[in-house]
Amino acid sequence: MTPRTLLALALIPFLAACGGGSGGGTVKTAATRPAPVKTAVRAPVRHAPGPAQIQTIPGLEGVIGATSAELSRQFGPPRLDVIEGDARKLQFSGTACVLDIYLYPSAPGREPTATYVDARRASDGQDVDRAACAGALLHRPAAARQG
């Protein structure tokens, strides 16, 4: 074999690698490629929130169902008043405890009312009886309600 033949034989594997895969020798360009398949993606279904779950605990009858104005009349001005969307959290505190009252509207467009209450000790954050905390904060003198 001549050196030229050996060179041609040595180049065959390199040339074969450049040829593509399907053997037809056709190079697909953007114009000859099939159009991308469009997949319909459905938007997530948004359900209207159901009615708020209302907590029922003996001793909280005057708190659960109350509006923010009614709660302020009972406990004085809230220490915190946080509004998120249509929900609201009022926080009342005293030396004995901290009372968090969560208000949600019973239906779209309605005024939020208290549906859930949480209570903890002011000193260490440990849970305390919710009705007892509400009772302790209800009976504070008006001057003590301010802070």
C-alpha cells in the first residue's frame, strides 16, 4: 500500500464520525426541522376559600365572633394589628399573658370577625389557657391596657 492509501484509510473513522447518525446524509436546519409540539398547560384551579373554621372554647364566647372594634372595646387598643389580605391578627398583652386573636371574614366582602385565639405567657412564651388569659386582660384597669 502506498502512503497515500494508508492516509485515506486512517481518515475514514474521522470522516464517518462527521457524517451524522441516520445515514441519509441530510442535515436538518431550522427550516427543515418539524415544528415544536405545543402542549397545553392548564392554569391551576383556584377555589374560593371556604368559610373560616371557628374555634369554640368555653370562656371565649365574647371574643369569638367579635369584630376588631368590639375587641378593642373589650381589651383596649391592640399591641399589634397585622393585616394580611383579608385576614387580620390583633395582639393584646399584659403582665400575665399575650393574647393573639385572628379575624377572618365569614364570606367575601364581609367584615372579619374573631375565629381563633391563641395565648401564651408574656415571660417565656409557654402556652396558657386562652379563656383565662382573655379574662385576665379583660379585667385590667384602663391605664394598664395602653401597654
